[in-house]
Amino acid sequence: CALDSEVALRVGGDFFFDPQPGDSPVNLVLIAGGVGINPLFSILLHIADLHGYQGGKGNGYKMGTVKLYYSAKKTSELLFKKNILGLMNAFPGKITCHFHITQQSSQICKELQPHVTGK
């Protein structure tokens, strides 16, 4: 997003991401804390599947980018972190994640360091 961009925000409840062939591409910002990642991880996997289909099958899906912002107290509490890193590597520039750690005192592992902010 840039200054003066229009965004839609939804907190809680039943939600999903189900673009149809021919829809205009959208850029998503997903924000999660703790176990709240569960439904957003499902959306992220769906988006990865759509990106994969787009690559070779010409099915009409036009995908934008996804930025995931995910916060937890410690890196050990980041659910699906290895899967998320794998998706970022599989779709560079299309899927990104920024982990925010609030209460970790120990060293953060090397594979997460470039993607972590916080204490």
C-alpha cells in the first residue's frame, strides 16, 4: 500500500479468499497474532496454489502480491514458520512475511533473522 491507498479491513468472523478467473488481481496484507495465523495460513496456501496454477495452466487467475505480518512472543510460538519460509522461497516477490517477536531474549535462528523485527 502507498499513502492514500484504499484498503478493506476485516477483523474476526468467517472470512475467506476466493478469487474467480477473470477477476482483477488484488494485493493482500494479512495480519496475524499467535494462533490467529490458522485461517490466514489457509488463505496463504490457497494463494500459493493459485500462483502455481497461474504459472503453467493459463486458467485465467491473475494474482497480486501477499504480505503477511505475523506476531508472537517468541519464535518458537510462530506456527507454520518453516512452511511460510518455504512459500516465500517458492514465490519470491509474490509472497512475503515479516515476523514480529515481542518477548524473546535468546538469539533468533539464522533462517528467520532477515524476516524478524522486535526485541
